[in-house]
Amino acid sequence: ENRLQTMEGLYCPASIDASGRPTFMRTFAMVQSDSNNTRLLSFDRDQMKWCVDNSCLSTDAPHPLRAGFVGTSWEVVPISDFDGAFEGKGVTKPAGPGRKRKMPDLIAFGATQPEYAEECKDDVTPGTPEFDLEKMNTQGMSLPDGNPCKLIAGVWIPQDPVRIRGLVIPQPPVAEGKSAWASHAWDGTDSELGAGTTYDSVRACGDREISRDL
């Protein structure tokens, strides 16, 4: 016992620290006079060392058995459960502390490509470089009632001319949808048909209202 260090004993895993490394607590003291003292084998992240009390060895190994603590001021070796097959060839020697462990499967992190509804894509969204007003109106008019994107779409349906007593009388187009309108100046001239609500069309509507008020 005089040749043993007071820290020596059997250490078992007690917890996992913030780095994912185990912390070991001594469960059996080789020096009986030190058996009442609690001793821990843990990793010091600030010093990047494995320590028992104030005695430390430098390494960033994830486990002390993989650190190669052999021939150092203190050593770490695995203990056997003595569950051997005692045959003529003897008991198989347990793997040493330097054995390689299989690298665990790592979780792959990355962005997933979202699937957008047709009415939410860039080519039918006002303000995007790919925006197509005609496509937005066509797409919006095909949506079911209750879809908010249908409210910003509209279209003007051409009408066949009417013949009365040999005369061909053109018929005005018919508005369809919530966003089809006819604009004109204060005196009723410069009439223009529009369809599809965009940032520009809302601004133009406000400008026309101000112009009429003036």
C-alpha cells in the first residue's frame, strides 16, 4: 500500500459533462486510509487536460482510455470482469487502452428545399424579377374560392360583336375576378382596362384619385 498513490482505485462513469465526455467517480480506493475521500476523474475544458483532483495530464481525448495514459504520472487502464474461458490456451488478453473505436454515424445537417404552391412562386409574386402579370392573373383565376391569391387576380373577357339590322356593333369586354377595373381621367377620357393587383397598380390608383380630387 505504501507504493500506491492515494488517488488510485476503481473509477466508474458517473455523469456526462458539457463536452460530452464522461466524468468518473472513484468507487473503490486502493489505499484504504483514503477511502473516505471523494475523488473524480474528469476533463478540464479550460486546460484541455484530464485530471484527478489537481493531478492532470494534457490531452483532448474524448475518453481517458483513448488518451494513452501509460507510463505517465498516473495511468488509466480498463478493468476486466474476469468472465474468461479458462482453457488450455489461457484467457484471451483484453484489448488495451489504445484500441480504436468505430466512429459513430454523424447526423447530417443542411437546409431542405421547400415546395412552394404554384400561386406562391416568384413568377406570380409582384416585386420579384421573374414576375409575370399575365401568368399571375391566369394562375389566380384558376384557384378555388377562399384562396387569398385569387383576390388579386382578374381578367377581361372579350365579347363577340352583335349584329343588328346588318350593323355590327362591338361589345365591351366583361370583367371577371376581384381585381379587374377600368380607369379614366376626371372627364371620363383616357379610359384604360386593367387586371391584377400589384404594387404599381395600387400606387397608380391612388395617384388617379388625387388627380381627380384636384
